[in-house]
Amino acid sequence: MTGGERALVTLVGDIWPASAPLLRAALEQCLRDGMTAIDVDLTTVGSCDAKGLDVFLAASRHAGRVHACLHLHHPCAQITRLLAFTGSAPLLRDLLDPSAAGPSAGGTQTSGDRAGAPVVKDGIRLRRLTRRQVEGMSEDIADLAVAGPFLRDDFLRRLAVSARRPGFALLVAETTVLVGCVFGFPVSPVSRSEQGLQESVQRLTGCARFLLLTQVVAHQHPQRRDIGRRLQQRLLADERTELGVALLIPADRAGQAAYDSWGWRNHGEMVGLPGRGAPCVLTLFRESGSSLPAPRAAVPSRA
């Protein structure tokens, strides 16, 4: 999208060796067209490797030689760390004016599924990860979730097992770092314990279809309550599911307080369900106003 001598380039997907040449060509074309300011919107970019960074740095140097400038906006946590580690943070600028991110003439949404469109609000971005991205960020998610090697290894095992379940979905909340995560999968009565869980939840709520959720939010973040609620409601909306279910150890008082703040209902301990001992079953209905956000327009790109 262009406006006068300014261009907005919106990228979709990860920036890897196969897509770096397409990115280079797009930026060079902007400079050939006489653009003096190129804004690159990275909202829907999940990661960038060294070749992608080289493209940005080369384009920035080229822009400087012709008295133009290149700015990067809405980077994910991985890209922010990459820029900081390489001393390239000056490429970053404040968030784009949302009104500037409209569609170009003939622009199309290339991510294919509006449920995967990131949402940026109050400097916090919600983003859905692919299974490959989950593998790449699992250590960061574990850092946020637990302290101590034993608990960390247990969490990573549970995350890996969950990621192999049909229908698995995971969202993260980021600023310049990871501040929250929610993941889950639909329960199917493939085992006696899950059949018991499904039957119990259906008796309690009237819903036979639900997501079994696990959520992690940075304890020190001042917007912790809002981050957790937004992650949970976003995932339920994305999966078009009315009900979320969580299992909690009864002795976990801090966890219970967090679930209470997010509006979950505790139905008490239920014998025979998965988990250590008799876990408490908690339920959360999707908010009536929750709906899928409108898709972001994007300049056609494979980057």
C-alpha cells in the first residue's frame, strides 16, 4: 500500500530462506518506486531467521543511501530479541496507526483463516502458533510457567503430549517478551477417564463439546487478569467452542484465585478424572460478546 512517498508492506507467515528473496524484491521495488519511507508491518510474522534479518539490514542501508528510511512495526518476541542481540533495534518504531493498515487496492488476506489473525491491544499482541512454532517456543513458555527443573520437565512433557492431540491449539500474548499463553484441545472419550470427564461436564453444564484448557500468565504483569481473560476468550472464539474446562489440584490456592479472577466456576473435586488425586473441575463459558475479529488486510506476500 502506498500513500504519497510512503509505503506500507504487510507480511504474512514466517521469514525463512525460501521467502527472504520475495521480501528483498518487495522492499527493493518500493525504493525503485521512489518511496522515502517504508513501514513493514510484522503483526502476522511468527519468526525471522538470519537471512531475513540480512534483508532488512541491506534494505535499510540502501534506503539510507537514497535518503529514505525503513521502519519495522509489531514484531513478535523472537524478532525483537533477534534485533536487540544484533544491535539492530533502531529499525523498530512505535506501533502503526491502525487506520494506516487498511487494504491496498486489490489487497487480499493471505493467511487463509481469520481465526489466526493476531490482535494487538494496549501493546499486548495475541498470536496463534503453529505446531512448529510451539516446538520453537516451548522453552520460553516453560520459563513463564514454572520454576525448578523437575516442574519444568513435567510441564514440557505435558505440553508436548497436548500438542499431539487432534484439534490442539495454542495462543500466546506478547509485548516485547512473552507474557501469557493458553492451549487446549477438544476432549474425545477415547479413554475411561476422559469419558468420565465428558459425562460429568455434560451433566453439569449441558455441553458435550468443550476444550480442555491450560493457561499460563506472567505473575508480575500489571494486566495479568486481563491477559488471561483475553487469551481464554480468544481461543474459545477461534475454536467456535462455547465452553472451556480446566482441572485443578484442590490444594492450589493461588491457581484457584487466578481462575476466580477470570470468571471460572469451580464444581468441586471429582473422583476418577485425569490428574493427581481427585482434581477440581472448573468451567468457563464463552462471553456472549466474543466473536471472531475481522481479518487484517495484507499486501499479497509469501514472506
